[in-house]
Amino acid sequence: MIRVLSLSRRAVLLLGVACLLALAAFFPLRIALDLAGLGAHGVTARQVRGSIWQGGIDGLMLGPVGLGDVRAAVAPGPLLLGRIRLDLSREGEGDALRGAWVSGFNHKGIADVTGSMAAGGLFPALPVSLLEWQDVTVEFAGDACARAEGRLRVRLNGPYAGLTLSQGLEGPATCDGAAVLFPLVSQTGMERLSLRIDRDGRYSARIAVKRAKDGDGAALAAAGLRAQGEDYVLSLEGRM
């Protein structure tokens, strides 16, 4: 009798584990996104389908920026440490994008982002047209930048199209106090863009251009830059 009872308990335990695994296997991705609170960060979508292990997000929007249709899956490993890593990927020749949103224990951020995306109105005060990521990871602990690595290239349009800024500026991601800082430089080294972003989406940008010849001053001033020593400088602030 005792042995039968022991087997029954083991069977019940195995059945319970099997049920939990089944629930996890078919747990809807849509509910997982709601529980993660991505909507509070300006993330919206036309449709969310599939499970947390193999799903898709159609018409994904990051605020004003459209990321299109992406594949999405929760990585199982970080769950064992009490963290969530949502891997996202978009295929397309010259338009591929991959990376992850990570969260847990008051830590939030992005990880291993590689690819390109149209900036849209992400930086309203700054005419950025394209962002090109190279293994960028940015993680905030509380309100402070805890980790930043990888490289970012930005391309600008608008009133700066006559400058080398339109060809792109590139630099690393670094922590600068509570914010993440991207010190970006053009290929000639004559133009620099320092982009500083806080966790709450506030950003400040400083464009500095070295005057190559006397005739450049009028053109730079017309673009809104002001002389400061050997540089022409423009400072901007806004919120993503």
C-alpha cells in the first residue's frame, strides 16, 4: 500500500510538471508582452501572434518609428535567472535588423542590436534619417546607465545635407554618468556629434564642425551653428 501511494505521488508530480511545461509551451506572446509592460515604453503593434517561444509581431512600432514585421521569441536561459530577454529579428536584403529587449531586477535595456532602421521622428529636434547599429547593448539599472557597448552610425539630412554629416558619423556607446553617450565622428574628423540619452528618453545633442576655410562660416551660421573658438557649434535638446 505504501509503495502504491508513493507511485501515485510521483505520477501526480510528473503530471503537474507536464502541465506546466505544456502551459509554458503555448503561452501566448501577446500576453507576455502585456505583462512585460512594453506599451508603457511606446511599443505598439498591429498584431501579435504565436507563443513566447516562437511568435511574430506585425507592424511593430517603437514610438514613431516603424520596425515592420519581426519574429519574436523569449530566450529560456535568462528566465532561470529571473530575467526576460525578448529576441527580435527582421530579415531583408540591406534592411535586416536583430536584437533583444531585456528586463529584470530593475534592469532594462537593449542587447546585441545589429542592423539598420529609419529614425523617423525618434529625435524630433535632430534630423537623423537612419540609424545603423553594430552589436549595441545599453542597459540601465534604476535610472543609471549600467552597461553600454557596441557602435552606432547615424546619417543626418535636412539643413546639414551640405556638410559631411550627411555621409554619416560613427562612434561607440559608453556610459556617461546616468546617461548613455554616443560620441560620433565623421570620416574626415571635421564633424562631431555627441548624443546623450537618459533612461526616460530625454536627450541632448551637440554638433561641432571645424571651419575648413573662411568661406564656410556663413554657410555654417545659416545652418544654425555658432562660432566657438575654432568650431561652429549647435546644441539641441528633446525627448524621444
